[in-house]
Amino acid sequence: MFTLLLGILIAIKRKKTESNGGNPMSFMEKDIVLTTEEATKYLKISKPTFLKYIRLGKIRAIKAGNGWRVHQSELYRFLKVSGDETSLKDGGKP
């Protein structure tokens, strides 16, 4: 009986690992959803600036009630892209 249960558990774990590219836990499972207030604190920008970036399509977010929800990975992507654009404008200088 114990051997059967252990076999089933191993098979389930193996199937989960195979279904997400070999990673036991995919990045999406760890991604945190932030509110407008949390996102502005994370980015260290004002709420109007955050809303402007959403309106311009620089940050992808979802309207939820009176506020917005955004994945932390999206903010990381935004910061990375913004940093890349800034370094290109400066001619690649730090």
C-alpha cells in the first residue's frame, strides 16, 4: 500500500515538473500581484506618473475596482527596459 502511494506521488511530481519546463515551480507561481499603492512604492514614483505609464502602455496592468493590479515581474520588466533606454540615450555610458 505504501509503495503504491509513493509511486503515485512520484508520478504526480514528475508530471508537474515536465509540464512547466522542468522547473519544480515556475516563475508565474511565484509572481506577486501588487496594488497601485504598492507598485508606486516599489517604483518610487508618484501615483499620477504610474497611471500615465499605464495609459501610455509602458506598464501592463489590470483595472480592478477603483485601482489597478500589476505583477511584480511586470514592474521588473519596466525597470529593465527603462534602464536600457536610458543607457542608449546616453550613448551606452553608465
